[in-house]
Amino acid sequence: MTGGIQRYTQALALAAAQAVGPANVLVLPFNGSYPAAQTDYMLNDKLARAQRLWGVVPRRWVHALHARRLIAEFQPDLIICNHVELASHGRRTKQQNGTPYWVVAYGIEVWGDIPPGQAAALGKADCVVAISKVTQEILAAKGIPPHKIELLYYGFDTSLFSPKAESASAAPVLLTVCRLDAGERYKGYDAVVELMPDLLKEFPALRYRIVGDGTDRARVEALARRLGVDAQVEITGFVQDMEAFVDEYRRSTIFVMPSAFEGGSKPRGEGFGIVYLEAAACGKPVIAAKGGGAAEAVADGETGLLVDAAQRDELRSAIQRLLRSPDEAQRMGAAGRLRVTKLFSKERFEARFAELLRK
């Protein structure tokens, strides 16, 4: 189980390999290495040797040093910086030899105040790839020329994330997939836990599963105990096996993650929300919050319901509505599956990436 940025980055690397051939793509990871047996793209062995220095000197220095060396050796025609923090590599190379570079922009890392060096590198990029319209609009408001900003929605293997009726739970299950850290509380898992006592009065067999782990886990477990719902709130930890991970979606009744959205200098919210798409691909209705990229991932009233994250009653009513109306929930799940296969497939992502390369 990896986060949304990691999954998007992998999809981008595989799309590049599809477009120009695996031997013509060099991936330079910042956190660890990608084992060659598990990838379809080339990774220079020198990086693996360089990682032995981590802990001796700051990792960022090691990464910068070897990025420069590998860029000089590989002499790429294009550099894609998969985070604004890495954009300086692209800017430096362009200054030295004119190599164009792109920067991928996800969400909160570019929504708020951007450090001057990163902002300069972002502004000089030949293309800024935005993963959602909300990010695209915020970048334009920050002064990035609109013609430089290209929208590239995430796409994935919808044959892997697919419905399987025999995996569904007989008892109703609410599901959230996220990291459990203090910085992730905006995703709304506390709100769902706090609603469980009321929901159990009408739906006594209801369970709430959180697939994820992190430093906030003990606090969430303590909250469930204090509310007397610890037997109904299940935290699985990270699920590494992909088939088991997909089955978590399949076993659920409703996917719910009401992530709050807030702009300004200290933003929070979903840049897009890949987990909403994965749930929809598995035929599940989705409850998300208005604002941010989540509103693009979920078609309100069609594939799920959007609520005001600050209004607990709205969230309760949305959950009750879908639990009381299994036919409506099933229709939304089917519509979500259809929408994802049309708009967010791996093939569509690769075609759009190839189109951007041609530009």
C-alpha cells in the first residue's frame, strides 16, 4: 500500500516507458530504490550504491549529487520533476544546457506559500502537470501562465480494481483508506468514528474499517474505546498484498472519507483523491467532502454523495441514506465503475501523457 503521490509517480513512469520504451526512461527515486524485478523502467545501479551514504550525510544532499551526475551521464531530452521540491534539478539543468523540464503539482505542496527557490523553479518549468482542475486553477491564480499548465488526471488498471460480488460482506461496512497521522486528520476518520454510536442504533451490525497505519492509530483506537465502539471500529494497518488490498474495497458497502478543504497559506485537502477512484472502480458508492480534488473524483448524486466536512449531520445523513437504500447505493456504485473506466483508465492516462509529449 502506497500513497497517492507514489502511485501517480509510478503511473507516470510506466506511461513514459510505454511512450518511448523502458530503456529510454531513467527513474531516480528519492525514498529508497525500486527493485528492477518489480518495475518496467530502467534504474541506474549507481543510485543503489549511493544510498549507503544516507545517514552519513543528509539524504537530500545525496539525492541532489547523484541527480546531477545521472543527468549528466544520461543526457535526457526531458526531465520530469515529480514534486515541486525536486524542481531545482530541472531548472539547474535547463540553465546549463537548455534541457526542458516539467514539474508535477498535486495539491497542498503548491496551494499555499511556496518557498522562493521552489516557486522560481516552478515558474521556469516548460510544463506544469496538474493532477486536478482545482490545482490547475490555483496555479493559474499564483501567476503560472495558463498555457503552461496541463491537466493530467490519474489513470490505473481498472481490471485489477474491479467488483467481485462474492467478496462483499453480509454486514454493512464503511471503509476509509488513508494514513493515520496527525497531519492527516482532515481526512475525517475521527468524524466517522464519532458517528458510530448513533449509526449502530439503526444498523447494529455496522462496522467501520480503516485500512492504514501511522502515529495517530493509538489515539483513534482510544477514541473508539471511549465511545464504546472499539469492537466495531477495525484498523487493519497497511495492507501490502495488492489482491488483499483490493478485497478491502470489495468487502465494503460504502467508501467514506470526508476530507476537509481549506485554502490560504496553510492549506489542507485532497489534491484529487485516488482512493475515491479505486473504490468506485470496485463498484462502491463514495461519500466525500465538497471542495478540493475530491469534488472532481466523485460525481455528486451520481457516483456518490458530497457533504460539507464541517457539518456532522450532513455526513450522518449521507451514510444513513445509502445504508437505508441499498438499491441506490448499488446504482451509484455501478455508475462510479462506469465513470472510472471511461475517464480514469490506465489507457486514457497513457494516451494523454503521450499527447503532452508530442506538444
